[in-house]
Amino acid sequence: MTEQTSSDPQPAGVAARAAALRLLEAVLRRGLPLESALDNATRGLERSDDRALAHALAAEVLRRLTDLDALIDSATPRPLPDDAKARFVLRIALAQALQLGTPPHAAIATVLPLVDGGPRRLVHGVFGALMRKGVRMPETPSLPDGVALRWHGAWGDDVLAAAEQAIAAPPPIDLSLRDQTDDWAEKLGGTSLAPGHVRLPAGARITELAGFEEGAWWVQDISASLPARLIGTGTGRALDLCAAPGGKTMQLAAAGWKVIALDNAEPRLKRVRENLKRTRLKATLVVGDALTFTDERYDAVLLDAPCSATGIFRRHPDVLYRVKPRAIATLAEQQAAMLARAASLVKPGGRLVYSVCSLEPEEGERIADAFLASHSGFVAEPATAEELPTGLTPDAAGRVRVLPGMFAAEGGADGFFVARFRRS
């Protein structure tokens, strides 16, 4: 393996690796969400394939970060600083060679231009040493220590092991149907876990699939569809708080409700508006703060609250490194306030659904328990097995908790918590 000098022309593909490096620095140094950093990090990449490659490289590094770092540390006399550029570049090179099937010579040639001088020699030497040793990644990835301790304490050995299995590869793609009677599973060659649901393998090109142009369906994980399923069908007024990106708004509209969709920023509602136009569904969009919004009372209110989003770690592995216990506590306090506000907007006899895409009990069960303890005008309305996908059952309190390992044979599902209440 010959070391490349700075005067050599750069191999094809360096620009995509440079974008992947910027993405990883945005997540691990600055704490930004991977998707939020994507546009800036890939600016200047002319080909959509290069943009997709940069995203795939960064995501794969994040899926395997703990194990990649263990390999790097095994080949250096002293551990490199966590934020050392050489460590970032080695992560990308090793992820390519060991996980994505890139030939080792190409994996190193496309990252060496990203470092100069001593760090370049270090990267070249460490990578070469590991390749000569024939190292392999473990079949099951390791979670970050802090996350593993937290989830083991909350859910136990089996769920922790299932979470490690779940992050090994990108998850399948779930679709929610505008018309639940349409057999799009057969038309698209997918499977269905519930009425109005289709599951496709990971990597499907969404905009090229049958039914996209006519708005027959939208992308939405099976877990994310549960809150609106527990609202059910209706013809009255329904409020979707924190509505973007719009999957639940579309579910409610398709179920017959007159929907008011609230979110705190117009740019976030732009995507909701686009999805409604494509699916030919109707809702009234309102820019507002869920903590201060006032209106006449509604027959149904759905609060899918801002949360740590640790439940979506399969498709957004950056959450494992960005979200810390202090942030979880702060978000839980905000959710309690939002739920209290949402409750004030429910008519007598009306339904209130609270949900979070989180695996932290502080954001799910504890919020629901505290709400019932402080709101005597509401009672729990347990979910029933008939309302849920086959194989998913409510807990003893009638709430829905989706954990790693559930639906494992079918490709898994995002971590989620849903509780339903009725105003007496």
C-alpha cells in the first residue's frame, strides 16, 4: 500500500468522503442531528449519488462507532483524542472497508487527501496495520456505554440485545395508505403488518414507486402510525399538535376528521402542506406554540410531543451520541407542560392521545402516570389488541410500548410510547 503525496491528483470519490467527514463533525463535535446537517455538509456535491454516499458513510460510522473506535485504539500506542481528525478519517476508511465492501486500497485512497503531514502518515499506518491483521467488525454492534447502561436498567438484557441487533443495518421502509382497503402490499411486492400498512425492504427509491405520484401512501414507520390509530375514525374536529412532518395529520384526515395541524414554524409546515397536496387530503395548517395555543375545544387531540427521539435510533443512529440525560430530563418537563395544555383543549367526552418516539421511561410512562395523578377530569382509555398491529399488545395499564425486539422477524419497529385518555 503506497502512501499518497499531496501533489498526487485526488482519486474519484474524495469529495463524498469529505462531505461524510463534515457530517460526522457536525454530529459528534457540535451535537447537530445528522439530517439537519446534511444540506450544509453536502453543499457542492453535484451528483445525488455522491450526496447519498456521504450520508450512507456517516450513518454507517455512527452505527458502528463504538466498535470502530475499539479497533483504532487497538492499533495506536496511545488512544487518539475523540475529536482528532485522524480518528474521524480512520472511522470512515474502516467503515468502508469492513462494512460497505469497498476494496481496502480504495477505502484508504479516498480518505488520505482529507489529512496532511503527520496525521496522514498515522492514518495510513493504522489502517494498513489493521488490514494486514485481517480484522473484522463484530456481527452485532456495540451501543455507547451510557446508552447501554440506561436501556439495560430500564428494559433488561433481552431488549438491550435486541437494540444492538436492530442497529446493525438500516431498517425497512413502512408506508401508510390513504385508503386502507387498497391492496398496495401486493402491488408493491411488500408485506402488511396492519390494515393500511405496507412494508418494503430498505433502500427502495420512494419517488419511483407505484402510487407515489397519485398520493396513495406516505412513508411512516408502523410505530409512528399508532397514535392516530388510537384516535380512530371520526367526523368531528381533531387537533394534531406538533404536526410536522405530517404523517399523523394525513392519517386523521384520511380517517374522516376535520383536522387542524399545528406546528411552531412555517418551514416545518411546508412539508406537511406538500404531503397533503400530493395525497389530496385536507387539513387546516396553523403556525403556533403548543404551550400557548388557544381555541375552541376539540373532539380529539393528538400530542406527539418533542422528545429525545431515541426510539428512532435504527434510522437515525446519531441520537445515540447527541442525546444526554440532562436533555432527556428537560424534554420530559416540556412534555408534561404540553400534555397539560393539550388536555385543556379536549371537549368533555373527547379523546386525548400522548406519544413519544423515545425509549426513555422518563418521557413515556412517567409522564402518563403523572398526568393522570394531576388531572382528575381524565381517565385512561386502554388500547385494545384489535386496534393494534398483530403481535402487539397493550401493557397492564392499557398503554402501548414498542421496544427493540418486537416485530423482529418482520424487520422490527421504532421505539415508541402511546397513551390514550378520555375526558370524563
